[in-house]
Amino acid sequence: MQNAKLHFSQAENNYQIKEAYKTLRSNVEFSGQNVRVISVTSCTPGEGKTTVAMALARAFAEAGKKTVLVDADMRKSVLVGRYRTGSVRLGLTHCLVGRERLSSVICETDTPNLYVVFAGPVPPNPSELLGGRIFGKVLENMKQVFDYVIIDTPPLGSVIDAAVVSKQCDGTIMVIESNSISYRFAQRVKDQLDKAGAKMLGVVLNKVDISGKGYYGHYGSYYGKYYGKYYGKYYGNGEENLNAPKRPVPKVVAADLEPDEDDLDELNYLAGVTRKD
């Protein structure tokens, strides 16, 4: 098992923002005891899905629930650069291609009860890896050890990965940026999730401008200003251009590395992780 320290900004440690995510946590808990593997997606990059996924996982951990956040945004992950401090060599890709065991890619963080699996190197076939039997086995094993599994997936309006993952989860949360996504676009993304057989838990309306008078006035001003600046830096403004040239990716050869059924059974052992009560 690896170790990682997580860096949270002053805005994310704001009391009112943390209270909002505690409300989201409670709503997820009210969805049923069997809802434990939850994917988080959005329509386009920059809507705040990674921040919501991390904050939700952190809220569960602070409530005493053993929680793991899985970075399944394997094409364009921002989780490592945004939160991690320290050296982490292995990620989800290494596990899915059979190079490392699940116990080797899990990171124990400095936040009690919170574990993270970072994405790792960009593979040439992320959709196939996320839809393969190894990823399904990984989720089964995590459910035996953790109370909640939160999966950060790519924007469904850009690539199909989120739909591939969502059909293997107990529920899906869609993050929508206020005054940015049209109703028709959001409906098309939801229809895609429905076709995949995903169970929609609800929608998080993010970056809402509530800077006027009222109890949440200060919260809204702080929230929108911070996230707008952060995601503009990483993604730029507007919807992603699907025709834009793709960045070069390192090769991950998986053809002769996929374990057989007997090897998959070994994934049931998570060294260094105590099973939940």
C-alpha cells in the first residue's frame, strides 16, 4: 500500500461548504443501505465533478465510514495535480492491465478513513479497461473492505467511459454547472446513463451564484470565485472541442498481461487494509 498526503485549499475547508457536502452525504445515505458504489460524472469538463467526488468521499470519511476514492478519469485526470502531495508511483491503470495487485495501488491518506486510487498512466484503451472483468472484480473486492466507493469518471458529454462505469455502480451523481449547460444537453447525458442501466441518484447544481443577501451569501461568493478560477486554469472556458487533437499518451501494453480467473481471486486479499466491520 502506498501513502499520500492530500492538500485541501482554504475554500474547501470553509465551514459552510463542508456543511453543504455533509447534506449531500446524508442524501446519498437516505438513498438506501445498498448504495455504496457511487460514480460521479458531468456533461463537460470544468463543471466541478472531481471536486464534488473528493468532497463527498471526504465527508463520508469524516463520518467514520471507510471510504475509497477511485480516479477513473484515465484520459485527463486532474486529481493527482490538484490534491496529492508526495510520491505515488502506481495507479488504477497498473492494476487493470495486470501489472500490480489492488493492494499495491491503493493509497492511504493523512485523512482518517480516506483512501485514494489515482489513475496512473494514460492507457490507449480506457473504455475497454473500465468495462472489463478486472475492473468489475476490483469493485467487488472494494465493497468487501470499504463502506463506500466513490468513482470519479470522465465527462459523459465527451467520452463514453462514465456510462461504462455507471452500469457497474449502485448509483450515479451528475454534476451540472449553473447557467452553463443547456437543458437539452443535460437531458441527452441523462438519457445515455439511462441506456447504460445506471441508477440516477440525483444532480448536484454547482457554481451557483448566490452572492446576494441571505444565510448562504458568503458561501456562494467564495464557492463560485474559487472554482471558476481553478477549472478555467485546467480546462479553459466553454465546452470541450471534441475535434481537437488528442495529447500523446504513453503506451500500456496489456495484451499478454491480463490475468486468468485464478489470478483474479488473488485480488481478494488487500494487504494492509483492514476489512470493515
